[in-house]
Amino acid sequence: MIRPVLVIDFGTTSLRFSIVSATGDILEARRVVLPNLAGKAGEVAWDGDLIATTLLAETKRLAEEWNPLGIAIANQRVSCLLWDRTSGRVMGPVLSWSDLRTAAFDRALRKSGSGHIPNLTGSKLRWLLDQVDPDRKAVAAGTLRAGTLDSFIISVLSGGQTHVTDFTNAAQSGLLRHDTLCWDEALANVLGVPLSILPEPVPSVGPHGVASAIDAGLPVLGMIGDQQGSLLGQGCTEPRQAKLTFGTVGVLNVVVGREPIAVSSRAAFSNIAYSDKSGVTYGTETSIQSAGSAIEWLVRIGILPSPAAIDDLVDPSILSERIVFVQALHGLGAPHWKPGARGAFLGLSAADGREAMVRAVLDSIVCATADALDCLEGELGVRLDRISVDGGLAASSAFRSILSATLRRDLVQSANLEATTLGAARLGFTALGEADAFRTAPPQPIVSLPGTIPADRDRARRATELVMMELSQGSGERRS
């Protein structure tokens, strides 16, 4: 019997540690919630030393209990930090992908025509360098390292011996050239990020060093960005295969093939789907800015008791003819890309209750998904007939039913909603030469419940136009 692999998944709100068998079963899972550092509005960051301490303690515990064959890593992308090369001490905060303190710098770069994509890793690293090493003495001395979360995790596990990042994370930083798979020196110079502090880009499948801080015989088998891990975990490895993940945000990933393609930034952006020793498989991606975060907001303000209560409140066969919600709680994503836009309920009356409001929020997420999908398909010139769905919101049968009825295409659902964990585990068993042994349960078709009424896309479009009009007439447009 093949021993399991230990998967470390650094998500938006927590660190998860899972033991995964070669048959795709999650034998044990532990989750540690990481508190955000106190800060101003728009600032989302963590204590890096706390991350390192938690990482080592939980990994050691599971490694001793299960004797895994190795470790595989999945992580939220873009988030980044600086640390001391010798001591491993984190210098400054760990900036989340959603941290907005580089917004002014991003706007200036966008106007300059530098080619930098706003709010990616590059500008965040520049901000951190200005705070931590303003005179660049540490850079000159060679004592500073920079990286995304995969780089930091592997550095902690290896006792500082390994400084690498996989191609999926490197591509998401905005600093990797897709044609050469090397750092873009010209753009790095514009951003003021020295190449000397960056990790070496490597394939997702390793092994990449040894987790000597845990066990001298425990290899780090692979690492991958969370969305690409979900893509792999749902078996999407061939061109035109796609997945939709409804986590904090909604993310649509499509496998393109062995050659990168150019897509309009209004529709999506190109990235790397996964990579192994045989080469790189490219992809493209677009996002819906509010998905699970909109549900969390409903819970926080008391409209929804908990995410699990969605199916108790929402009957997919009932749709208000008046109420519509624009899910711009964190701005509008594709194809609008207006970070200054804000959410809105329209058509509410005193007779309406939480049932209608929750249904309106679900519809808004579905309509935004449909718009993003249409836009991306237009760029690719193909129709994506089979799309795999995962993420916390996909646990709701009401949401799945409305989604299926509205998109009108074949949707399937991963048998295990922790697709990111399974994708990372698949990397691990591939590195061990056991790819053929790794098996997961086949996905199940998503079928709309009888009588389900699709979301009203026309009404959602008109409501979005009103929000955009308000933005253009107010100060929000100038801030975006």
C-alpha cells in the first residue's frame, strides 16, 4: 500500500493541513485560522513569524503521526513577503492578495504604460522594500529574500536552504515572461524589485529540496497556486477544459494548451495552468469579485444565519420580479474592471424578507459569472461545454440549481469540494512516479431542481449599468 502525501494549503483565511491517500481520500484534515494584523481599511496582512511557527508545529505533528512520503503545497497567489536569508525572520507584514495599499502606485504604473497589471505581486514587493529596506542596504548585502507564499513555505520547511517558486505562482506575480519562463528584468527594474532577491522559477512537479526542518528524509514534492491546484484536482488537464471555483471570489480557469495565447485584459489574462518535467501547459483566467464574500457579508449583517442556511431559505422556483442585487461589494470584475464600483439592492419594499434578498444575492453572483464566461469565450472563440464547479458556495443545492439553469451548459461537480488539496496531492504522487495510482471519484453532473427559474440576466445588466452610471458621476470613478 502506498503511503499518503501531506498537503499544506494556505488559503485566504486559514492554513489547512491534510493527509491524502493515493486513492484521493482525505484521511485527516486540520485547519488553523490566521488572524489579520490590525490596519486601516483596505489593508489585509498577516504576521509572518506566526505563520512559520504554525506551519512547523502542524506539519511536524502530522508527519510524525502519518509518516507521509512527502509534502505538496498549494497557496493563495499574489500574496507576498520579505524575510531574512539567514535567520528566516520575516521583515514587515505578509501582504494578502487583497491588500490595497499599493493602489496609488498601481494607478501611476498603469498610466505610464509599463505593462504592469495592478494589484499583483510586483508592486506589493516594491511597497515592502520601501518600508523594510528603503536604502536597499539589505539588498546590496544579499541578506534579503522575497517571494510568494509557496516560496516562504518551502523556505521554512527546508530551514532556509531552498528558494524557489513554481511557474503558476511566478506567472501570477506579473513578473514572469511566459515565453522564456524567466523573470522579466525590464519590468522588475521599472517596479524597483531586484532580481537577486526573487526565487528561482521551477515546474510545479518536483521534488524541490527536502523539508529538513521536519525530517531529513521528507521531500517537498511540488507546489502550485490554489486556483490551478483546483483545476488539476478536478481533472482539467486538456485544452478547453475549465473549472469554476466559488470561494471568497469566483474564479474561472481554462486550460489553453502548450502555447500561450493573448487575451484582452478586459476579458481575462493569460497564465500557466500547471507544469511538470514534460513542459508547461498554459491557461487563462477571469474572476467574479464577490462570491463567497457576498454570502459572508449576509451572515455578518444578520440576514443569513449561516452559509449552510441558504438551502433552507431559498426556493429556486421562486423569483421576485422586482428585487435585484449588484454584487460589487469589492468592485466589478470582468468585463467591467471597476474597483471603485459598489454593491446595491434595487427594488426592495417593506414586504420583502431575507428569502428574497438571499436569492437576489445568489442571482447576482450567477449573472456576473455568466457575463465573465461569455466575455472569455468571445476572446477564445470557443464554447466551453463542460465546466467543473467547486468551492464552498457550490455546497448549496439552490445555488447549483440556479447556476445550471442560467448558464445552460453541462456542469459537473467534484466529488470532493476540496479540489485544491487534491490537485496538490496529485502533484505529489506524480513526483513520486505514482501518478497512475492516484485516483479520485468521478465528478457528478449538476442538474437544476424541477421548476428552477434562471436568474434574470437582463435585469442584472440594467442594474449594473445604473451602478456604473453612479460611479462615473461621483468621485468613485476618480478613485478607481
